[in-house]
Amino acid sequence: MEKEDIPHYLEMWKKTIEVQQHFNDIEWRIRGLAMTVLTFSFGAAAVAAKDSTAVKVFGHSVQLSSIILFLGFVLWMSFYFVDKVWYHRLLTGAVQHGLDLEQQLRTHLPQAGLTGQIGKSSPQEVRFFFAWKKEVHSTGKLRLFYTIGGAALLIAAIALQLGSDSPPSHTRADTPTSMARQS
């Protein structure tokens, strides 16, 4: 890079930083919506569990609360797909482009290195079960976020289904007309 190219490289770098910010913002919005789905799923499941509402699925009695949580899990995983497979890859590409530009800029501006410094500062050491520890980068943090939420939904769905040993107080077949016929 020639000295007269520096202003052009700086403009490209500024635009690259804007693109990184854009994709990062989109990812956080996706996670915010995913948290809304998670919260709604647990709230709706709690209401359904309170009444032990069950529905017949292929001849089996299934707790409505478990179905709600399972559907919440499906939605949660769709957010993971959009976040990880779609936008995170774009953010990663923008970061790599920023690193490449900074490497070029450093020949004339030795302090250029914001993208690189953020990348060095991002990893976090995480302990799992007090014994195993691992340095987690942005992709690992993303996976951990969705794994915790998804596991919470599935564990709660299974627990509510297996913990419903009492007969349901309401089933889908308990409509006002069917109940009137029984009396």
C-alpha cells in the first residue's frame, strides 16, 4: 500500500467496522427475540401445567405444557439456525476483512488494530462442573447460549410429562357438549 492510499484504506476500514456493528446488532436482536420465545414458552407451559391440561397425540395422553415447551424448543433452534448459520458467518467474514485491512494499514499506521484487539480480548475461560475448563470464543459463546436455553426447554418438557402421574383434569375431548352428554 502506498502512502496516498491510506485515506482510501481508512474509509474501507470504517465501512467494515460499520458492517461488523450491523451484523452484531442483528445477532443481538435475534437473541432478544429468542429470549422472548423462551420466556413465553415457559409462561404458557406454566399456565397449561397448572390445570394439568392434556391432549391426545396418536392415542397417547400428552401434557399440553410439554407440547408448548417442545414447540418453544423448535422455535429456539430456528433462532439458533438464523443466528449461527446465517448472520454469525457474515459477522465472522466482516471481522476477517477488518483484520486484513488492519494488517495493510499497520505498515503506515502501527496502532491500527481495533478488530484484532477485540478478537484477542473476546475469549473467556469458562469452567464446567468445577473440573473441566475451556477458553470460549464468540462462536462457542453463541453455542453455549443456545445450548443452555434449549436444554432448559427440553428438560422442563420431559419433567412435566413424566411428572404428570395424576390423571389430567382437562383433555381436549372435555368440551362443554361432551361433558353435558356424560351427565
